[in-house]
Amino acid sequence: MKVHGHLNGLKTTLLFALMWAIIMLIWWTTGASSGTLVYYICIGLATTFVSYWFSDRISIASMGARQVSETEAPELYRIVRELSARAGKPMPRIYIAPTMSPNAFATGRNERHAAVCCTQGILHMLNERELRGVLGHELMHVYNHDILTSAVASAMATVITYLGYMLMYFGGGQRDDEQRSGALGLVGVVLSSILAPIGASLIQMAISRTREYDADEDGSRLTGDPAALASALSKITAGAQANPMPQTAGTQSAAAMMIANPFSNEGFSRLFSTHPPTRDRINRLMQMAQEMQMIPAGASSGSSRNRSGSTQPAQVAY
């Protein structure tokens, strides 16, 4: 199995096209009023702008994180500075969130307004090599402009959801050029109001999953160590399931940007997860490591160690 070349850009484009198709279908069901379409497109554009332009402030504030200085977190600064220099990008701001649930995310509309946030839990759990793999992944989300992609997907999903609500409470309306039968109109309203928001959420999550695969691969090429990220993902997923974040409005808004699902991932919640299965991500990373001739075939991702042979957590102050 080749890790490189998943055609995720094409997949994302097709998913966006499918989401637009749902919007146009609902618009037609509601009566194809030009005023209605303009109204909801304006909502989508406004939501996209706010989500994208203020993404760093919104995400950081939602997690209650605080910016730390290099004196407070010298090792964290050293790793981020090294990776940023290797990528030829500016140094992002660094934050630490006061939760023991292990996770991390990066945000910002571009490289000059980027921020990286780690939880206290992830700093306790990972060794330096694993933490480097995680930070490489997160930086690539910013460098790949995934914040814009996620903002647009979220805004389009919001438009579809509002259109579904309009159908639910106000019905489908009538076209100017023909009268649809009551039965057909009722079926359209029911299907659109119930299934469209669910479909929009699934498409949004599919887009998020393709972005995660890209960041895994690109981040591993940045660090040159995909096995370290695989080991980190195994630890983070297990730690997040043992100590999940509380599902508040703030944590839910930042969850899609985190490196692993921060909530309990059981039952139907797996279907609506914004992250790919950890096992699939680890398998891809281990295959990538084998192709880069970093580990022997058949080695376990859980046995990765840092270059000095230590498996102790990174010594990062906070």
C-alpha cells in the first residue's frame, strides 16, 4: 500500500461539489426562490469569514489556553522553532491548555497568524520524539491551509442545516412555473429537513478526515520520522478515551482541529467522528516508515523510542 498520493485534494473538491449539490437540491425543494438562495449564501459567507479570520482567537479561547514564553516551555519552543525553520515558515505562537486529556491542535488563517496549542496531558504523556511528530502534523495543517478548508466546510454545513430547519418549520413552498403534488412536496420536505443536515455533517467530517491523512503524511515528511507520530497517536487515542474532554461548546468547536478525537468514541459517535480510525492512520504511517527505511518490516508502532533510547515523557515546563 502506497502512503504517498491519496488524491485527497481531488476527494475534497468532490465532497465540496456534493455539498453544493445538496444546497441546490434543498433550494429547489423550497421553491427555488432567488431571495432565499441569496439569504443563505450570505449566511454561509459570513460564517466562513468569521471562522477563518478569527480562527486562532476562537479556538484558543474555547480551550481556555494561555500563551507561554520560551522561559516557561524551552523544549516546546525548541521543537517548534526547528520544524518551522525546516519548513521555511515563521515561528507560530505557542499555547498550553489546562486539561490533562492528551491532545494538540494548530490554528490560524495563515503562517503569520498561526498558533500551536498543546494540553498539559500530552506534555506529560509523550516523549520528545513523539511530541515532535505531533507538532509536525499540526504545523502542516496551517501550512496546507486546512483552516480555510474546514471553515468553508463548516459554513456550507451550516447553510444546509438552516435550509433543513426552514423546510421543517415552513414547508417546501411552491415553484412559480408548476404546482407540485402534496404527497411529493411532503416527501421532499421530510427527506430534506431530516437527511440533508445529517448528510452535510457526514460530508464535513469526510473532508476533515482527508485533511488528517494529509497532515499525517506531510508532517512525517517534515520531521522525517513517521514511526514517532504513529506511536504518539496510539498513546493519545488511548489517553483520550481513558480521560476524555468534557463536551462543552468550546471543546466541540475545537475538536475537529485536534490531532485525535478528544471525546469518547463509542457506538454511533464513531460514524460522526471528524478523525479517521487511529488504526488506519498508524498503519499508513508504519508503511511510510518502512518505505523510508526507518524501521524493519513488521516492527510495532508502540515500541518506538526516541533517538537516545529513552521512553520518558518530554521535559516541557508549563
